[in-house]
Amino acid sequence: MTSRRHFLSGAFGGAALTATAMATAASAARVRRTSLLGLPEPVEQSHADTQAPLTPPTGRPYRPVLTLNGWTLPWRMKDGVKEFHLVAEPVLREIAPGMTARLWGYNGQSPGPTIEVVEGDRVRIFVSNKLPEVTTVHWHGQRLPNGMDGVSGLTQPPIQPGETWVYEFTARRPGTFMYHPHADEMVQMAMGLMGCWVTHPKAHHPLISEVDRDICFLLNAYDIEPGASSPKVNTMLDFNLWTWNSRAFPGIDSLNVRQGDRVRIRIGNLTMTNHPIHIHGHEFEVTGTDGGPVPKTARWPEVTTDIGVGQMRQIEFLADEAGDWAFHCHKSHHTMNAMGHNVPSLIGVKQDDLAREINRLVPGYMAMGETGMHEMAEMDMALPDNTLPMMTGTGPFGAIGMGGMFSTVKVRKDQPAAHHPDGHKDPGWFRHPPGSVARLWQGEGASAPTAPSPSHPTDASPSPVELTVRKPAGHSGHGH
């Protein structure tokens, strides 16, 4: 993290705002020195590792959340009010190793830091604008005075570049919320300007359970051309990077829990489409939305929940099955990176002769797709700089063949408790008990069939399959 000195040097120096803002430095105004007098220190975070939960140093106690590939914004107490300082600015965000995007965010990151408060807290949020255009902040889902709602032109004038504005209200109800601009929001949210907000209950709540792990993140999406680094902000549907907290697999950290933990995961959707979020090996209940806790009579067990645009969903489950369990969006295109939308299907099409001819003109060309696309997860193909492979990530048995909105929930009996310094540390790959891994069938009577070795995955070639196509003739008696 960096502090006021770093912030001021970026805000008032003669060079660019920061190294992340070179492309917009010419038009981005500097934050006025007088507008920062007496404000809380603007803390920033630049790298994308998941930070440990922030134990509340002041105010009422609560169990803090863990922000996946993110962090919680510190505050100061002043006359009984929790004061925060958000800085809207251009940022560099590593989407995954090998690709960095030029986005807009808060306090050095996109999404911005999570804000955590307690029901009944009086909060004061200072917002400094280091963007090249006006902005506001809308506190999505909050009950507050109309003039604090953050809609440009409707409830307030916009925050001009270089200005610092202040929002002040009481956190009136517990729940899972988010914050984002309501000024040129098509551009600003497409550039990554957003963050999570969690309001903890002030006392025991009949609809809010005590949990051992509490994790939050946002769903977002970008359209960034291969080799480029800035999103195309006018894209409506054809995004090519589907991300959790602006990270794509294998850049998304695993969710590491102790066997027997009760786990809460809070997920917000600020993409342009819905996402059916699915967990393996467990079932959960949706216990809350951005409208509040769900009555117990309205809950049911699920393994997938659909999260619509602009919605928050809070799921809870008992992590009682040890292992490395996949956790992902169930839209198959959303577990891919930098996927082209006009690539024809070449399954079953022989390309040997074509590949030889093309190699005369383009040495190193590889014909792909004849048997499917999994080979893209295993081949090290040449790509433009700052571009992610479509499918990437390696597990204990070889290529995982996933990208985008994919991670794992790692459940371990010996994982330290959440409050331990190593409570959220990645435990590595799961050690499967003997006889508990699917194995190659070698026929009845074969001597001691063994499971594939994690370090040497089974390399079984598929049997040739003849494709037979039967064309319909008439209506087969099904007249209309």
C-alpha cells in the first residue's frame, strides 16, 4: 500500500498522474491541494494478490470479509464518524500473468477496495477525482438521503476533474452492496470503476448466520483486442475477457477454507449479462441479496445460482468435502479468455494439406480445431504481446483447459482457522486418498489398476469415431 506522499506526488508532480495513467495524463486534471486538507490519508494498493481481511482497529467489532484478489479500505474515526477516502483514477490491472490492462479504478486498483461498516455507523466518504472527466459515486442498494445517492444531474452536480466531494449518511441496514459511478457509466463501468460494500449487523440477526469465512468479489467483463491494453467501451455483448474482480483464470486466486467451515460468498454482477455461478462438490443456499437477508422459508438447496445484471447474491454452504473443487460461471464461453466470435467450427475437417501450404507463407502456423479445442489448452502458441491464451492454467493432472470466470474452492482438514495468519494461505494441490481418483480402465482381470500420477497425467488417445449423418425425409408422420 502507498500513502499520502505517493498520492500527492502523483497528483501534483509535473509528470504523469502515475505510471498507470500515461495514456490520459495530458487530459487528466490534478487534484487540488486545498481540497485534500484535513482528509483521511488516501491509501492505495497496486498489486492484485488477495490481501488478508482487515481486522477493525476502531469502532464496533465484526468478522471482516476477504476480498478475492483485493483488499479492504482503511478508515479513520473522527468525532464518532467513520471517514474513508476514495480516489477515482486511471490504474494498471494485471488481468492474469502475461496481460495487463489500462483501466479506471479507485485507490490504485480495479475494482476499488471493499468498504466495510457496521449497521448504524455514520460514514463519511471523501471522493477525489483524478479521472480525465466528471464522475460521481452511487451507493448501490443503500437506504440514504436522496442527495447522497450519487446520480449526476439528478441528485447532485458531477464531480469535476481535480475536485474532492464528500458523501455522508448512516448505514441503515446490514447486507451486501456495491458502489459505482452514475456519470457516463457506460464508459466508466466498462473501464472497471466499481467496488464492493459490506454492512455487518450490529447485533445477532435472526436471518444472518455466523460464518467462519466471508468472501466477496464482483463479476466484470472487458473487450480488449489481442495485443491491446485498453477496453473498447462501446461493446454491448461481445466481450472477450470475463473476470472476477478484474482477474481471469489462472490469475484468480483460489478460495482456501478449512473442512467443516461455514462459508459465505458475496458476489455482485456489473457485467452486461447474467452469470449462473456453480460450485462443485457442495450445495449452498442463497441467504441474501442487495435487498437484504432472504427469509429462511424462501431458501432452498442449490449448486448453481443465476446472478442478473446489477444484482448481488450472497450464498452460504458447509465446506465438508475435502478436495480442490471447481467454482465457476456455467456459461461455457465465460470460462475462456480472448475468444474470437467469428471462428468457424473445424471439427472433422482435415487440414493437413492446408497447413503445409500455409506454413510456406507463415512458418510456425498450426492447424487447430479438427478434433475440438482442448489442444489450445496444451500447446504453447505464439501470441501478440499482452494477450492471454484462450484456455490456460495447469493443475496436478495437466492442462485444466479453463480461463475467465473460473477458480477453485480448496477445502482442507488441516487448513488454519480464518483468524490465523496463514488462514487464507493456498495449501497447494489436494492429496487424494488411495483409490479415490478416476483411473484408466485396463479390462477385467488386469493386475492392480492404478490411478494416473498427478505429475504424469494419463495421455490416452481417443478412439476413432465415424460420424454418420441421417438427413430427415418428410415429417416422419408428424404432420402439421
